[in-house]
Amino acid sequence: MLWCIKMLCKIPFVFIGDEAFALRPNFLKPYSQKELNYSRKIFTLRLSRPRNVVENAFGILASRFRIFCTEINMKLQNIERVTLACCTLHNFLRSKCGETYISLNIKKFHYDGVAQNHSNEVEPTFIPLQRGHNRHARDEVKEVRDEFLQYFLNEGQVS
């Protein structure tokens, strides 16, 4: 338990992304396919779970509230308020309208950057990201990812 407390104090809060992003001190991504061994596969699986939850939640919000499909030109504080308001409204409508709200015009999001609705109309969603110039992470950035790997294999393991 003491090891866990020391590790949690040492490991920073991070954002989670996929392979398209550069590895940074506050941004974790999975190991590349050519770097995988057993422990790195475990790390990649554990990292993909919360990322998928966030992507699904964002996809639901974006399909309901079009403001999330473009750049939001507001102060950060107002963006937070709008996001919380949309989440609250979404949860309220789910509780009051049930299946009527849930099944209404839900879009299926695909990883190729297009959304497809029930009438099979395809429309663009997001602009594809361009690769960064410097794709080589510094050693200290890799150490942060390795610290998470050790946590996932020890105290943070799923039984």
C-alpha cells in the first residue's frame, strides 16, 4: 500500500490519447505495435478502456449538441459551464423521455472522420489530425509512461 501511495504522488495527472498524438509529460498514448511485449500489451489495454469511455461519451454529446462538433470560441470557464449544462440536460432528457430521447437521431461515429446517421447519409465530423514534426519523445516522458505501466502491473492491476 505504501508503494501505491508513493507511486500516486509521483505520477502526474495526464490526458489519454491514441497513437496519432505525440507522447508528452502530460499526455499518455499506447506503445506502438512494434514495441509490444506482454506488460506493454497490458498497459495498452488498460489505457484504451478509459479512452474509449471518453470517446463514446463525447460522441453522444456531439451527436446531441452540435456545439461540440466545431471549435468553441468562448472563455475556458464558459466552455466548462456549457459542457456541464449539456451533460445535465442530456441526463435530464434521458430520465424524463427514456427511449424516445435515446433513440432519436443517434449517429454512429466511425474512426475515419465521418458520421453516419440512420438514413445512411454520410457527413464530415472532424478534420483529420496532422502528424507532428518531432515524434521522438524525451526519456523523461517515456519514464512517465513506464511509471504508469508499473502501476497497472502492480497496485493498479485488474483481478
